[in-house]
Amino acid sequence: MDRVREAANQKILFLPHAVRQMSHPERMISAHEVREAILKGKVIEDYAEDVRGHSCLILGYGSNKRPIHVVCSPKEDYLAIITAYLPDPKIWKTGFRERK
């Protein structure tokens, strides 16, 4: 988490997929909410062997305390936001930390 936050403090880069996911009218996740999730959230899955480079899934909370999942990859001088979405209760257990 320290590496993620250090990279985020330098710069956050939203990849096109993340922007598309965040912009869906039924969820509308702001850049501010993603930043809050990164700064105050917790890593719930670590993808050390990801083909795009080491990445992780963070659970954080946005406006009105709604849960947000952020998949990101810390780079040397920025944090790449791969995607951000509202977790589906059909896929995630209560608390959105574990898959069903």
C-alpha cells in the first residue's frame, strides 16, 4: 500500500478503460472518489504476476460511503488506474473484500 500511495502522490494516470468504467451513467465514479479510495482504502487482492506489471485491487469508499474497487499499478513516477467500479453484491461477499 505504501508503494501505491507514493506513486499516487506523484501523479495518477487514468487509463482509457478506467475512464470508460467510471463514466457509466449508473455509477459515475469521480477522480476524487478514486483518490480517496487509494489514500484511505486497503489492498484486498495483490496481482504480483500481472502481465501489465504488478498491480492490486483496493477497496475504498466514495461519496455517501459507497464501496469502490480500484485496480491500479504503481510505476516509478505515477500510479496507473487500470479500472474502477462499484462491486457487485452478486459476485462479492458482504463487505466486498472477498469473492463468492
